Amino acid sequence: MNTLIFATNNKHKIDEIRTVIGSKFNIITLEAAEINIDIPEPHDTIEENAAEKSAFIYNLTKRDCFGEDTGLEVEALNGEPGVKSARYAGDDRSPLDNIKKLLQKLEGSNNRNAQFKTIISVIINGKQTQFEGICKGKIIEELKGTDGFGYDPIFIPDGSNKTFAEMTMEEKNIYSHRRKATDKLMSFLLSS
């Protein structure tokens, strides 16, 4: 079985990706690979940050790996928080503070359109390839649900009447940006 290092220690992201990949590949976390490093995310785009994560781990280990970066892009805010989604309200990465800031900036706006965008950057045998997943939806005015993470309690994907935080993992995977990008990654890995 092929082993890939996933350049994250975010438990939620690991769980979501593992539910898609299942037992077809062995996905190991940075912690399991005994890599105790906070990978920098210095770039202005989600694509560049995803590439940075995979390149950083590949250069360190010379092993097949992938990195992922996700951002929430809100139409009325010209794509904010985007690449800064995890640190929107500051470097302490407080999801609740991020949500509060976003809702304050959207106050009075009728345009609630938004999308989650995930980029997965995989390096196999030293060659990097990227995959994109997008989920369009709307930002609601108050938090609903207790599952999920990040902006999930205020995001309802198009075609649903539930926020991501009100969904089971199986329900979320019907719409998920991360699922769409991971499906592309899987197709690539299975055909390589």
C-alpha cells in the first residue's frame, strides 16, 4: 500500500480526507511521521500555500506527500477572508472570533454568496500536481450546528438547508470542497 504524508496536524482535515480515501492509501500525519514543525503559510494565494506545505515536507523527507489549503471566499467582501481564513481575526486562530469578524463585516449586506475553495498539492516521485475543489453556498446570520470546524456553523452549501456544522460527515461529503479535491487526488493516485 502506498503511503503519503499529509502535511497537517489538523484533526478535522485528517478525518475528512481519510473518510474519502479509506484504506486505499496509507495517510500519515506529520505527528505520525515524527515531524514536529509548524509549516509556514507566507503566500497570498491558497494555491501557493498548498504548494509550500507539500514542497516543505518533500524537501524534508524525500517521501511522497501532499499539502492542503482551504479558504472561505465571500463575494460581498471581495473574496475575504480567503487565504487568511484561519487567521482572519488574528494569529490565535480562534474560529469563533473569525466568524464574529466575518458576520460583522457582512452586517447589512444582502449579498451572502460565498464559496469554500480547497487546493490539494501532491508530490509523487518529486513531481508536484494540484487539484481544486469548490463548494458554493451562502453565509447565514447566526451560528447553527455543533459539528464541523472553522466557518461550518454559518455556511449553507447550495442545494441544502443545513449548515456544514449541522451535517454528519457523510452528509457534508455530498457537498464538500475538500471531498471534491480529494476525489481528484484519488483518481490521480489510482491512475499513476
